[in-house]
Amino acid sequence: MTIDTSGFTLGSNQPLNHARILWAPVTGAVTASAGTNGDYAANDYTAQRWTLAAGANTWTLVTTVNSLVDCCFIAAHNLMGKTVLIQTAETVGGAFTTRATIIPSDNSAICALFNNAGTAYTVREVRISVSDGTDITIGIIRFGVALQLPRPIYGGHGVIQFNRITEAQQQFSETGQWLGRTIKRQAITSSYAWQHVTATWYSTYFDSFAATLPLAPFGIAGNPSKMPKDVAWGMVNTDIRVSNMGILNYVSFDMEVVGLA
């Protein structure tokens, strides 16, 4: 996990103990300065990865129109110890400005939040730069405007990086002697729940995201200011269920997220 909020100004945004979800990233033409299959970092198949080359590498996405961004997620990577610059440019072929400088302490999901004095940047190009691409691959790079939840994550929430799923196949001999086990899958998981959200807010902001589930993956940071390890690139296996709370027009809803280990 690495989360960076050094370039984020609150302004009229929700506080940073409220979850951020990136589900509608900007799209466009992708180029990589070195390595192979740079476009793989823009698709959803995390096993398909941009393979970097030795030395400095850049990955650039040029949007078709002016686009808003205030966050970046990077996942399915092994960038631990490398210097990663997250950059934007207002015009095509324009000078890039660094919005975050990150040296990941591990290979879990990266989330950087940044804005222009409280307002999302308007950009035509986004880029990440990696100091050294030797033996590095990256499967997910996403920029966009994060959905900001109107309620914070409360106590009792399971931090996703601490909650692991390991599916294994035990192996035995014909006489019942244990021969070891084979790991079939490893992942991380947590349940995200919100209460006392107005039905108006849900239908205006969250329902469009919910309509993409369970087919589309997304980035989530459950509590950027207080739970730095609650960051993941993940998905859900079922549709969102919304309940009327019987208080004014409040609703509650939750989702079980499974992310990359």
C-alpha cells in the first residue's frame, strides 16, 4: 500500500476520512517510452502487464477531450523501492507537472489524491514516470475523478490489506500422509458499509457506479487520512443491495470487495 494526499486541498470536497472510489477513469491513446505492451496497463486484465525496460520509463495517456482528474491508482505492479512520478499536462505536447512523488514500500495498490486548490485539474495528458524499469511490470494505471462518499468509514471496518484470502489444495498420499499444499488463489477482502446516506445522493452519485457492478473493477481507498492500508484495486461478486432505513429519506448499503493480494 502507498497513499499520497500531499497534493490534495480539501476545499468543498468531502473530508479525507471518507472513502474515495475511482470507477470511471479517463481514456485515450496510450504510449510507453520504453518496454513492451504499454497499452496493457490501460485494460482490466491484471495478468496482462506493461513490461518496462531498464532505466527510466514513462507511460502517457492522451485524452480525446479536456478531462478532469484528481486521483491516480496504480496496481498489479512490483514498484517497491522505485521512484514514481504522477504527472499531468493541460495541453497535448505541453509541459508536465508532477502531482505526486511516491516511493512504494511494498507492491500493493497505490492511490494518489491531488487537486488544484480544491478543484480537479483539467488535463489533456496524464503520465507516470518510473526511475528504473529493470524487472518491473505494471498491470493497472488509472487517472480520473474519484467518487467521494458522504459518510466516513466507522469503527469495526476490516482494513482490506490485512484481510487475506488464501485458497489452497491439500495434497495427501494414498495412505493419508500429508504431502503439502498448492496455493490456488490469493487475494484480499473487506466489506464497505455506509448508513444515513440520503436516497437523493445515492441516486445522483452512487447508482451510476453500482450499475457497472459486478462486471467492472475499480479502485477504492476506504479512509485515506486514517487507514493508509485500506487501499485496493478490486471488484465485487454481487450487485449492491440498498435498504431504506426508515429515517427521513436515508438509505444504507454495503459491498464486499475482493482485491489483488
